[in-house]
Amino acid sequence: MIINLNASTDNAITCRFTTRQDGASPQPFASLNLGLHVGDNPKNVYTNREAVTDKLALGLSEIKTVNQVHGARIKVVDGGYPGSWASDFNELEKADGLITSEPGVYLSVFLADCRAVYIYDPVNTVIALLHCGWRSVHQNLIEATLNIMRDLFDSSPRNCRVWISPGLGRCCYEIKPDSFPISEQSWGAADIFQTMDGRHYFDLVRVIRQKLLSLNLLSDKITASDLCTSCDERFFSYRRDGRTGRMAAIMGINP
């Protein structure tokens, strides 16, 4: 049900990523769908969310979230921020990144091929969680997040630790060059496209890693999952299945 992304590093924080297994939703959302916005019965979604929070020993209101819009908006939250797993979807603020410095506040984003990027500054005890699809990354969500962490919390990228969740791998990330930004200069990254048998593929993880390195993060502090959500049927995949459920990335500073 839940993958621990930082099991071998720091128990001061929680970095989790859910699978699609062990939930209550029927097809095409079977079975641990955590997204309210995909057409599943909300009762199933809240049942699934409670199963996850029970595993994490948390309450629904402790996990904060947003209405993701594939952009570069970022929300700095604390315990008083109302948008949570207990909220109605229409009540959520629009953003694709969350930041907090408050222990006991857990951040979350929902995914079905995009990558979650978890950022942790252990010096100033600040975390950020980003919903990184290609549009958000191209609009500089990562850069904007690190700028806010610097300006509000004095975070230095060289101190930060980053985890990148499972997501659509280059093996399955086929693109159409006539409707996709293919200038490597516009991405600020190199060797991110590949052509095989006349088909064109994109490496989002390579872009994210190169962006982080260009922002002065250290290579040995960046850990990226090699699990592809389209290849691995433990995960929901919009690319593979179309109408489907959503996994959750969850990050928090443990009290």
C-alpha cells in the first residue's frame, strides 16, 4: 500500500508514496484511489484515505493538499491551512507545490504518471512537495520553490536532500514533437529526448535532476526512483489506462 522513499536516511521526516493496492474502489479506479477529482465515488475515496492515514497514524485533517493545475503556483502552509484530505475537492486552493516548516503538518499531491519531488532542508527544518508533470517543470516550479525556501527560510540548495517518486519512465514517455517543447535550451537540460523506431521519447527525471544540479544541489543528495508507473501495474497510470485513480505522495516533518 505504501512505499517508504527515505527508509535508509532520515527518520526526522516522512516521505511516502502509495500504490494502487488494498483499497475499496472498483474498476477503473481499483483499488486504492485517493483522488476525488477522477469520477470515483467520494465514499470510496474517503475510505481509502482513512486506510492510508490509519497506516501512518495520522488524521485526514493533518494531511494538507491543493487542487493541482499543472502550473508553478506554490502554497506555504501551516497547521491552520484548511485544505486537507478531509476537504471537499472544490474547496482546495490551486497550486502544484506546498512548503512547510511546521512539524506535524503533512503535505500531499496526487499522481498517475507525473513525478513527485520531495525537498528537505535539514539545517532549517523545511520541506517542500511538488507535483511535477512536464508543464510544471517547464514553467520552473522547481526553481520557484527553492527561491521561496531561500527567501522565507534561508534554505541553501547545497544543504537540501531530494527524493523523486515513481512516475512515467522514458521507456513509456512518448511525445509528439509538433505539440511538445523540444528545445533543450528551453528545458535547461541536455540529452533528454530519444528517438526509437520513429517514435520520440522524453526523460522527465533527467530534466528534474539536471535542474536540481544547476541550482547547486549535490548529486549524492538526489535519489530518483527507477519505477515506471506505466510498466508497473502496482501503480495507476493515466498514460496506460486513461480513466483511472491516483496515488498520493506524502511528506511531513515528524513532531
